Amino acid sequence: MKSRLNFRLLAFFLLLILAACQKNQLQIPGLQEEVEVIRDENGINHIFAQNEQDLFFTQGYLAARDRLFQFELWRRQATGTLAEILGERELERDRGVRLFKFRGDKETELRHYHPRGVEIVDAFVEGINTYIAEVRDNPELLPIEFKMLEILPEYWTWEVVISRHQGLLENVVDELDISRVVSQIGPEKAKEFYYFHPNEPVLDLDPSIPEELLMKDILAPYQAFRKRVEFRKEDIVESFRISEDEFEKSTALLEESIRYTLESDAFAQGSNNWVVSGEKTASGYPFMANDPHRLQAVPSLRYWVHLNAPGWNVIGAGEPEIPGVSIGHNDYGAWGLTIFSTDNEDLRVYDISPENPELYFFQGEWKEMEKIQDTIRVKGGKEEIVTHHYTIHGPVTFIDEDLNKAVAVECAWLEPGSAPYLASLRMDQSQTWEEFRKACTYNNIPAENMVWAGKDGTIGWQATGITPIRRGFSGLITTAGNGDYEWDGYLPIEDRPHSVNPESGFIATANQNVAEENYPYPEALGYEWSDDFRGERIKEVLSQNKKFTVSEMGALQNDYLALPARRLIPFLKSLTWENERVDSLSQVLQAWDFVLSPNSIEAGVYVMWERILRRNISELMIPDEVKPWMGSIQLTRVLEWMDNPEKMYNNNPIGNRDRLLAESFEQAIKTLEEKLGENPSKWQYGQADYKHAQIIHPLGLVVNKAWQAKLNTDILPRGGYSFTPGANAYGDNNTSGASFRIVVDTGDWENTIGINTPGQSGNPESPFYKNLFPIWANDEFVGIPFSKEKIQSKKAYTEQFYPKN
């Protein structure tokens, strides 16, 4: 507690110094009228403009000022220009980005998101470019990353804002992996290992698709543009670099951590949101809570902002490179989002002509692929000429002249209006549930559970997303592109699952299947959902007969009770061990409360047991020939097998199950002894050598120790894991989970609480760079002011922006 207070005092004094030195009056070209910006003590900019143009201009200007390096990485990923600064290793990424580029017209695209979408996005981009021009004219303003890489930020266009490169897209990589598994063990055997629901998918591969093709790297450009950007030490100026040995060690540790998280959390990562009616709250007004879960980053994925101008008064967060607010509240209601699993991609395989590989067979005739030639600049002055091919379905990722086959990806997200989160602009101005639900129908990508809590007492839920209708095929495996597996249009978003004011008094979603049992459009539902542990725990708490407070909603966002432990721990009662330590720890675990708190030794033992049990079951059950594509079996399926061991073993199922559980428990104890030492009193779950949080800057592994200390966060203990509402990744490092959280009381906007780790700014020299990290790591919140009077009482400083003649 003392160290936290010292940190906050230091941060406060830094703010005072900043306020004293701040140029509070700035003339900025591009503004029409005066704009006032109040920055509060937590780093949130509250923008008060006199017109819409200036509002979004200033949002772009300030976001770029705070997150300039993040903006430049976004721009290069969106435009396929990373090879310009990182060389040939990024050539395939750049090719993939450009192959999958949205090529529609500006008017159709931007008017979809808002009637004045063109003007809003143009103003936002102009604000970004105004700041970029400012730092290019004054290089001393450049954040350190630009000096390390010896680059300058480049200017934006509207196409950068609507890029789909960062979208949560579904699920063509899964399709290829499932196809490979099915090709080896057949569809029925494959279904035993996957947790498909609520319907049973068709997994019969078309006989025209050769197994040999499936085993090739047929999605290379797609997978290249979807991977995260990784820097090497040779990318930066030598004086900033880490040593080779330290680089290899730290890189290997981070790669292993992220790989383990992505594999083990394949169907566990996600988000939580809920709305509670006024009948169940202390204030008598509805609450909204949302904590979206993504990979942790410095700076974070999301960025708080308050937008106030005629027709606009909204506060919350979105991705900083996108105008508006995607999660937050206005004067009338609050809203939040989680992913609603939706398959809007399909992998297509075509016969191509032996005489001309650019001819593909579709609906009884040969068609010629569309071609677009492109030039990719590579570091050092080299230029690479590439040709992009397209079929009637979409971008071609692979042409195999030996097998006379071509592969393409059909992407619903290349339809106009499918830029992630931009439809939030309509939501930001919604005044009623009906207006909000209408706004949701413009949200194509990503497919989401949008929840609303209105000041008028209404709570509602609408699933969004552009949803292909498939007749007679599931879309979960590779399909022939000959015309036999065509989409039958898209389901209207208003027909997706939804509800308003349910009898339960609350609506909660956590990426599990939440469609009603008799949903009338089953062909438009997916088959791959998160395990429902988070969702069931949230429902368990919200079903209590009590009046909830805002602080209790924040505590539920950080709830660490593990429902899987409730299922597994009782099995220990029937197990015995000769080893006294193992037996003693088993007894301790049986008296445990199932809460994965940081200081809990029981949590440390349980999590290791669960990890090793999952690993052992995967080793035991998954056939060797499909292990490269299966990853980790979902925990729900593992628990089903524990309850029904005859699904695993033909002979002596209960005895074999108990032996597996006991051996896994013994291995867990041995692993903890090797990991944390012989003394179990040192096995607390939350610690630097076990469950912890350290967020690494994109350059944080390639810089020397001094700069690592500046760019990366400290290491702080954490609790929870993937399957608790407080979702903190499955591995030791909290590499995924909620960086941003918000809880809103619609009865009093000043009761809103939130967080954003590690801070609002992406500039390591800013006092707002890591100021929120210790607060977040301790599962605490800050107050989010909304009225101007309250904002003034919490201000760090004020800036006045004036037009420059």
C-alpha cells in the first residue's frame, strides 16, 4: 500500500510540473472555432468543441499526439508498408495486406457508418495529419521509438481508418486445421475432440479437394498479415540495442508465453458484459459493465476520450485510430460489447486449367481471375512487383499448378461497411433502446453482443455482425469453389438474437452461446464458442436477490472464482497417495474456496494440476497424426470426459480416470517444487515466478536494460485465469485479458468507474504512460467524470486550441 501511495504522489507532482510547463494556448491549422480540452488526473482528454468538424479533428489530433508510434504501426500494417522499414521478412505480410485490401468507394463505405461519415472520417484524418506535420517540422517532438528506428511518421488517408487488418475475423485458419484433421481421422472421430454446439456441423470434405493440397501452406498471405509485428534488435539504432544473448532469451520466453496462451485459450479469450435493471441496483437505475479481453499491449488497445459538441456528448473508449467511442455512455444510456462467434469466412478450392492457371472452373464454365499488379518497396531501395489474383469469391492465396488447384478466401468483411467499430458513431448518438438497436444493424464486423442500459430503465441486447447463410454445409471445413457451396445472402442483423427487459432483470454475455434454444435461423449460428465458465459465474452472481452497487459490479469484473475447480476438486476425495506431501496438499485443496487469488497457495496448486491434466489428456486422446492442428482440447470437453470416463476408456474407465487424475496431481506437485522450490509456503499463485503481469512494449525486447525499464511495465502479481470473469490468460504472464474496464450507473454518470492499463499515453516520457498499471494490477478503478464541473475538479491541465489563420 505504501509503495502505491508513493507512486501516486510522484505521479501527482509530475502532473503539476507538466501543467506548469504546458503551453495552454495553441494555434492549430484546420480548426474552425475555439476548442477547449481538459485533461483529467488520469490522462483522459475531455474535448469541448463548438462544431462536429472540430470535435473529430481534435480527437484525431490528440490521439495521434498521445499514441503516435502506435498510429504509425497501424498505418504501416493497414497499407502494407512494413517492408519499407523492416526489410524482406515483412514482404509476405505486405503482400497479404494488399491482397485483402478493401477496394470499394469512399462514399458508399463511409456513409454506411454514419450519415456524415465522410465528413467525420475526413476531419479525424485531418487532425491526425496536422499533428504529424507538426512533429515532422519539429523532430524534437518525436517519441523515442522513431529515433530508435530512424523513421518519420507518414500521413494518413481515409483508407487507413477503414482497414480490416486489425479486425477480429472468423475463422478460415480453423477451417483449414479442421479440414486437415478430418482428412486424417474422418468427420465423426474429429467431432469427438471438438466442442461444437449448439448444432452439429457437417464435416464431410468434398472429394474434389486433395489431401495433398490441404497439407500445403495455402493460407500464407492471410496468416502473414494477421500476425503481430515483431521487431529485431538490428532494426534499431545500435546504441539502443540489447545484447544478442539477452535478446534470444527474452524473445524465447515471450514467444512461449504468447504461444501457450493462444493455444490453451483458443476458445477462452473473449470479453464480459452485462446490464442490470434498476430493480436489482442500489441506485434504482440500470447498470452497464464491460471488460473486453484482448492481448495486452503498451500502449493498450483502447483509449478513453470524452467528445462534447452540439449533437455529441459521449465518453468511453475505442481503438485510438478510429473516430468515436465504441464502449461507453452518453446522456441517455450506456453500452458495451463482447464477441458473438460468427463465421464470416470460407476457404474455397477450385480446379484450374492445365493450359492457363489463371482460369478457374465455376458453375460449369471457365472464368478468368481478376488481376491487380502492385509494387512493394523494401528497405534498401528495392522494389518488388507482385500480382494479386481474385476469383468471384475473393482473394486467391495459393495457386498449385502441379495439382491444378487454386485456393481463395471468401470474406464477408470485404463487403462495404465492414470496418471494425466504426458503426459505433451511430450508437454514440442513440437516445433510446430503439435507436441503439437500429444503430447496431450497421455493425458488420466484428460480430458482437451489444448491450444497452438506458436512463429510462430499459435494458437490451442485440447480436450484430454480417452473417452468411449456408444451406446444407457448415462452413467449418474447406469447400469446393465450383458453385455447389454458395452463400444464400446475409441474415439481416435485426434477425440475429436479441432481447429487451427480460424477467431475470439482467442480461450477461461472455462469448458463450447465448442464442435461445429455438432460434429460428440455426443455419446462421456458428459452432465454435467460448467455454461458458465465465458466463455462468457472472449469471450466478447476478441472480442473487440483492441490490447491487457499482463497486460490486467492479468486483465481479475482477472475480476469480474458478467454476472448473468446483468440478475437478471433488474427484480428489476418492484418490490416495503414498507421498505424504501430495496427500496433505490434496486435503488442503479439498477445503479450498475455488478462488484464484494472488496470495493463495491452493490456487497455485490447483492451476498447475489443471494445466498438466489438460496436457496429459491431449497427449493421451489426440491421435498423433492430427496433433499439429488440434492445439488444446477445450476444458468443457475435458470435464465431460472426467464425468463420463467411458468416453475415454473402453476398459475400467473409472479406475483409469482416477489414475490419470492422480498422476497429473503428482506431476503438478513435482513441477511446483522445480518451479518455486521445495517449500509449499512459497507457492502463492500470484508472484513473479508464477502468475504475474508484465506488459511489453513492441520494442521492449530489443532495447537495452535501461530502455526496457522505461518502455516495459514492472512485474506485478495477478490472480485469476482464462475461465474466471477476471480473465487473465492461461499462462504465467497476464498476456491477455481486460486492459480496459468500465462500470456505469445510468442514474448518476459521475458514479462511472473505469481503468485502462498501463496508461492513456503511448509516449514513454509522459506521466500518463504507465500511471494506471499498478491500479489495474491491484484490481482497482478510477472515477470517470462527465459533467464539466466534475471534470474541472479532477483536471491535470487545460488547453485552448484556436484556428490558425
